[in-house]
Amino acid sequence: MSKRKRYAIFLNGLFVNSLGVSMITKASLGTSPISSIPYVLSLKFPFTLGEFTIFFSLFLILLQLLILRRNFKAEHLLQIPISVLFGYFIDLSMVLLTFIDLRSYFVQIAGLLCGCVILGFGVYLEMAADVAMLPGESFVRAVAATWNTEFGTTKIVFDVSMTGIAALLSFGYFGGLNGIREGTVIAALLVGSIARLPGRILTSKAKQEQTENPVFSSSKP
């Protein structure tokens, strides 16, 4: 696959990712863990969710610089334009989904699950492109590489920490949980599994096709 095509897939994944975050947020049951801090701050201060996402992403890039030091490479700076683009994609998605009005709890749950599926597929596209990572995942990778921890476990700790900090901010600003609800936990549990599902399906189909139509790469004379 050419690099141009991989970047096209990545950009599509970035937009789908932002659409998923916006859909989850529109369900009014909380938001995804990585967006929880920007979302709580956007409820308090006159900046949009996308703008706070940009600020928070730049902060995570700075932390990576402090953690990696000499191992921080020039390619890590690619996260800066990606973060800006992702933030504006989120604001654009929020505008595109303005017509959505989820009032009953059942409909909110349905909207939340729909958002998780969209977000999971967006994450899958980003991973499939294999050209760059958003600052959240890149920060986790930096921590895992520096302190020799397992990526999956580190990601869980990171998500829990982001949610916990967002909850503390919410209590500090509003005196209760505002922007952090059961949807945040559901998104944390589902999105990763959904993101891995397309790859598993494609791998399973490839194996099935190989079994049904075996290709003999070599033959004896």
C-alpha cells in the first residue's frame, strides 16, 4: 500500500474517530475517557470541545518530550498538526450532529452504542493506516517504552486516570459529576474491542479463503 493511500486512510479514520466522539457526547451519558477532561473543561470555560482537545493534546505531546527526552524524534512533531485537525474535526462533527436530540434514556443508550461503534471503526482505520498516532495513544506508548510496561495495561491505567481527573474537575467546578457518567465507562469497555473486531474478521476471512482455495507456491518437478 502506498504512503499516500495510507495517509488517506488515516485522515478518514481521524474524521470517523471525531464523529464517534461527537456521537457519544451527544448521547449525554458522558464521553470517551480520552475526551473526558476536555469535555468537562468545555462545560465550564468558553472554549469548544474541539479546542480543549487541541490544548490537551499539545499538553500530552509536551509530556512525551519530557518522558522520552533524547528518544523524542522529529516524527513525533507530526502529532501537532494531527491534533489541530482532530480538534476541528470534532467541532465540525458536533455541528453536523446538531439535529440529533436524544431525550429518552433508551434512545441515549442506543446513541451511545452507535457512537462506540463509529469510534471503534475510526480507531481501526488509524491503526490500519500505520502512519501516525493521536497524542493519547502515543503518550501511552511513550510510557510503556520508557518504563517497560505492557501497552494494553498502560492504556487501561491511562483511561482510568483521565476519567478520574475529569471527575475531580467536575466536582471542583460543579459540585458533582457533570460530563462523566455511565457512558464513559461503557465507551472505555467497548471501543477497544470494537476497534480490534474488523481486523479479526478480515483475518478470519483470509484464512477461510486460503483453506477453501489453497495456493501452492511451489511444486516438485
